[in-house]
Amino acid sequence: KDENGNYVYTQTDAQKKAVERGEAVDNPMIGMCYVIKLSNGNAIVIDGGFMNRPCAENLYNTLEKLEVAKADGKFVIEAWIITHAHSDHEGAYKMFAATYSDNATVKNIILSYPPSSSLISGGGKSFMVGSFKEASLITPHAGLKYYFGNATISMLYTPDMLYAPNYKIDYFNDSSLVFKIEGGGASVMFMADAGETVSTELMASYEETAFKSNIFQL
């Protein structure tokens, strides 16, 4: 607190180094895409954007720019988190797999698609894993933590908190995963496209301290 009793936020040196704002890419169809570099040099990818070549190229170029670690000449993606089955989020995975599967390794895929997802009827989970045959498929659940390198992923919301397995989700954005990633002196909370209903459920399910983070993606 300052001398007037007001809260003042200051970043530690570790926090300042943990987050770098990349240059804007001149691509209006970028969708949602985040890359986190772990202390071991491997990467966590979140979504990716649309199923077009610019999005796939942007992701690949970002792996190069961040100098993500390689094994057997391939970039190592420790975990690829797909928040939900909308094309501006999961589409780039398909294009990336089709274009760069010889240049990257995906070790784990984290997703939770409800049965009402059109992607399930079109091949769905088997297709997602099949593109990177070495990948393990993780179906997340709220309350669980996942550890990759120096990062801890706390899963706060998954669709099964609100919807029965065979229930058709009217507002599909509410199938978004909500989670917090902590590591490297910083924490980021990802909401993806989750709306008011999910926010209300989160507030009813956790103490407010569960949401404390340096960066909030909305």
C-alpha cells in the first residue's frame, strides 16, 4: 500500500522478464494463439487461430523466434491446449499438423469437446491425436493440476461443470476451458471465450484468491 492506504502493483524483475509482448502480425484472421516457452526450452501452445496458412506460419515463426528447444531436429511442444472447438481457436492445429508435422513434436494434447461439437462427428479427438501420433490425449477436469517443465496449469473450469455429457450447449463459447498457468515469476489466467454463465459458476466454486494472476486473458 502507498502512504494513502491504496494498493499499488509493482512487478518484480522476474515478472518483467517472464512476459514479452510480440510484434503485431498483419493478419485480421489470427484468432487466439499463445505460445509459452518453458524453462527447459520446450513450448506450451494455446489454441492457434484459424485453419489457414498465415496462422500456421505465424505459429511456426513464433517457435523459431522464441528459439524453442528441438529434439531430433523438431520443435518440442510439451502441451497443446485447445480451449474449445471454434474455428478461430482449434483450426490452426489442423493446418499446422498438415504443414509442419515433420518439423514439430507434440507430446500432449489437452482438450474437452462436448458431444454436441461438430468436430466430434467429423473425426474429433481421434483426428486431433492422429496428426501427431506420439501425442497423449488429456481430457481435463476442473480442480486438477498439470505440470510441464516449470509451469503449473490449474484447471478451473471444464464443460462438465455445467452440462451433462449428452446435453447440447446452446452457447458454445461456454464449452471453453478456463485455467491458470503459473511459472517463471508470472501467472496468466485464460478465459478463452467463456461468458457470463461460466464466470458466475467460477465465482460460486472458488475463493477469489484462485483467480489472482498477473495477466488476465478475456
